[in-house]
Amino acid sequence: MHFTKVKGILSPKNGMNLYRGCTHGCIYCDSRSTCYQMNHKFEDIEIKENAIELLKDALKRKRKKCMIGMGSMTDPYIPEEIKLKHTRKALEVVSRYRFGITLITKSNIVLRDLDLLKEINEKTKCVVQMTLTTYDEELCKKIEPNVSTTKERFEALLTLRDAGIPTVVWLTPLLPYINDTEENLLGILNYCKEAKVYGILCFGIGVTLRDGNREYFYAQLDKKFPNLKEQYIKEYGNSYIINSKNNTKLMKIFHEFCEENKIEHKPDKIFVYLNEFEDKTEFEQLSFLD
């Protein structure tokens, strides 16, 4: 890993990434794409050493409270976070200035900061987004080798549920000929039902491949799924959107399951929910006055 100083930390939509690069090793990772212009080795994590001071300054200056997003490009709970605690420090700042937080992760390390997540959620709003792709534990370890397994993430979702922290699941990607099966889909959906997630984001059964992540993905197929790369090249060529042949059938199952179990599954509604700021202390004060 290496350290760098940056000029700003929040995007125009109030998102931030404290790190650049990742060591999770997920074979399909879009963040490897050349369009993101990462000028260092992907596994050589770049740490934005002045990020916390920049965040403090940005939140002090904001005239209107809002939701702060974390993890759109790099998981805030990569293994390096255990020692560095940048994510925890950022959560402390968000809590101090009474902003909301939503973060995306694949790691049960998120539970280390359960105290802060609860603290934020008591004052404003905290939503944890968890990616789940592969119900089978052994297959999960092949696809996402250096991160919490799906069962471990599910157990984290249960803990968050019991703590009153709302959750959203990203059910993506489901890779053609690997995990695009009804059994896999239903296994994850039943986890979501038990965890009482607010919503599930699934944009289709398949994966997207750009220059950069396509090459890495194919190299990993060669190592872990012999002869499958040739199948992909034959069917999809250099297409960006790779749709599974099971897409129609599985998406029907997905939508019907969510409807039956009252789980939000419309992306636009979920994104509105994720971006809606709440001031719970103000509500409590008004209730007390009434």
C-alpha cells in the first residue's frame, strides 16, 4: 500500500472512497477497468491520508444535511482498514456532524463499527448495503477469494437487523455458466428474507465487462473454470453487457419473490430511499413538544 494526499474527498453527489484499489480478489471487479485511470497496481492500495481532515472541512461547510455514501469504487472494509481505521474515523466525523451514512461492503468487518452505525442511525439514518452473489460457500471462495463468505455476510446482516440498522442487498453479478442458477438465486433471496432487508438491487442476470476488468476476468476463468473463457468469447465477444440465457426466467423469480415477501425491488425507489436524509432527533423534539 502507499499514501497520497488528495485535493477533495466528497463527490458532487456526496460519495467518497477513502481507498483506491482492493485486495478482495473478486474475479469480476469492475473497478479494475482502465476507464477509471488507476495509475498503480490494483492490489497496491492507495490510502488518501488527508481524507478525514478534508471530510471534516466539507461537512462543516455544508449548509444542508444529507446522506454521505461510501464504497462505490473500493470497499471501505478491505483488510487494510483493520489497522488503519480510516473508515471508522470517517464514521466518527459523520456522526459528530449529524449527517447520514450509507456504505457498500462485502465484509463482516463492518460489525466492528456497529456502535457507530447505531449511533448515527439513532440521530439520522444509516443504511448498510451488502453484496451477495453466490450461495454456495465453496464457489463463493473461488469467485470472491479474499473476503467474507456469503454465509458470513448473511450473519452480519442478521446482526445489523437485530441492531435496527436497515440494509440493502446488491444481488450482482450472477455470472453465466457459474452462478446464474435458480438454486443460487433462491438461496440468496431466502437469506434476504430472513435478514429482513429493505430492498434488493438486481439489474439483470449477467455481468458487465470493460477493458481492464475483462482481461482479469478471463485470466481468472482460465485458472478456476477451465475452457469457460472460450465459451464466453464465442458467445459474447467483447460485449460490455453479458446477459445470461437464464435472465428472463430468473428475473421473473426474483420479482415474484420480492413481491410476495414485501421486499423493495425497484431500483429507483431503493436509490431514493438511500439518498433520503432523516433527522430523527428533530422528530423526537417535535414529538416531545406535542
